[in-house]
Amino acid sequence: MEALTGPDTLAEIQRTLDLAWASDDVPEYTRMCIELAVSEIGTNIIAYSGDGQPVRLRMVVDVRPENVAVMFTDDGHAAPVDLARISMPDETSESGRGLALAHRVLDELTYRRDQQGNHWTLTRRRSE
């Protein structure tokens, strides 16, 4: 998937995942974890990477026998995150749970920034 972010971006992300699931028998729990994490990271990219303006977003799903990886690349602003310091906010916080939830359901979450933009990789082992 490659598109400018907008009101239909999350639906496009879900369609991309649906196509990946149709081509391989990925266990339901693995799909659920990937979908949750992808939704959270995708929402953050849409909401924050362009400061309300569209950004070019590319998403690739890589389904392998041992794991599923989703790679996002966007040309928006750098994400001010330190993945080593992710924690769930306190129960009275109204936001800030998305990254912590994604981190919790994935086996690996990475972020880097280079000349092409932001690169997120979300990986989950296949499990029954």
C-alpha cells in the first residue's frame, strides 16, 4: 500500500492486512496482535507525523513461516519516541496508550529516521 494519509487511510491499512491474511494461514492470535499494533502505529502516523497535513505512507506486510512483519515508511516529521522507555500511562490519562499497547503485543518494534523519513517495523512470531 502506498498513499497520502487521509480519512480512508485506516481502512486501506486494514484492506492491506486482509489481503495478507487471505494469502497465508496466519494464526488468529498472531493476526489479532498484528492488527492491534498496526492500528495503533498507523493512527499515530496519521495523527502526528504531518501535524494535521497528509503525509506519504507506505506499508508492506511480510508473512513468513516464522513471523509476520509490517513495515511503515512515511515522509512526515520525526517521531519523538524512545522505544526503550515505553510504558503504559496511568489510568487517568486520556491518551498515550497506543505505543505501549503495540509494544506489548509485538515481539519487536523498531523505529528509525533517515533521509527517506520514518521507518517503523512491527514483528510478531506466529503462534497458535
